[in-house]
Amino acid sequence: MLYNLTGILSSEEKVEKLTVPYEHETVSNGLDSYKILEKSDLTLTLANKAKGEVEAEGEISLVCEIPCDRCLKPVKVPFSLKISEYLKESDFEDPEKMEEMPFIEGFSLDTDALINNEIIVNWPMKVLCKPDCKGICKVCGKNLNEGDCGCDTFVPDPRMAVIKDIFNA
């Protein structure tokens, strides 16, 4: 949703409180899209701090379904986002600043892009279904958390390959 900031930028000490719905059903981290299971509305406070300067603060909570990095089992990952951005009127005219702030379009604030930006910043480095997840078998693909598969997992030492070749000749 686009929100025009010109009224806030031009009125000193003006404060507006908004409740904005987040309408996306999926979220993307740049590699893949993931389903949003639960979400709250964005509560956003826009405050003019000085002439031509706006402070945007907000909160939103999401729960996404992301596969475990080891066994691919779906995991519910909560995101509790606290948004804080300080915008100056001069930033809206500087092309370099505009590239750093993908949530600004002209003199409008794109709340969906602001939320997506915060999700990417807070994306977990590793998602595990449990801390001691065993993953999947490299041979047959069975989830090792459900039990041993019985596959031969012996990996010979590559430094001994030359000796093995002597005996096989």
C-alpha cells in the first residue's frame, strides 16, 4: 500500500498512526517463495521530527513455513519485526539514496516493500526443525530423524586411493 508523505513532511510536529493490512500470502527471500501462515496488521506511526524529516516506526508479526535446511520438513518460523526508518526530504530527490530505500516511490511510502525489506534483513541464516536434526540420507534420501535407513555410508579416505589402485591391478 502506498502512503503519501507530503502532508507529514510539510507539517511540523504532525503525528499519524496507521493500521495497515499486509496483503501478501507468500514471502520471498530472493531464492524461493514461502507461505505465510499467520500475520498481523502493520501498526505504523509517522512523526514529523523537523522540517522535511519523518520518522517511521512500526511493528508487525508473521509466521512463515520454511523447510528445514537438513531434512526439508516444514518449520513454522516466527518473525516479530520492529521497523524504524528516518527519512529526510532530501533523500527523496537523491538517486543514490532512492536505491538504498526500495520502499520509497516518489514522496510515497510503500508499506509492503518496507515490510519485505525488514523480512529479508531478519531472515534466519539456518532453519532447523530441531537442533539435533540428522538430515536425509545421501544414498536413499530417507529422513534420518525417523530412523536409520541401513545404507552403506562408508566414505573411503581419498588419500588412500593410490594404494587401493595397486591392489586392484
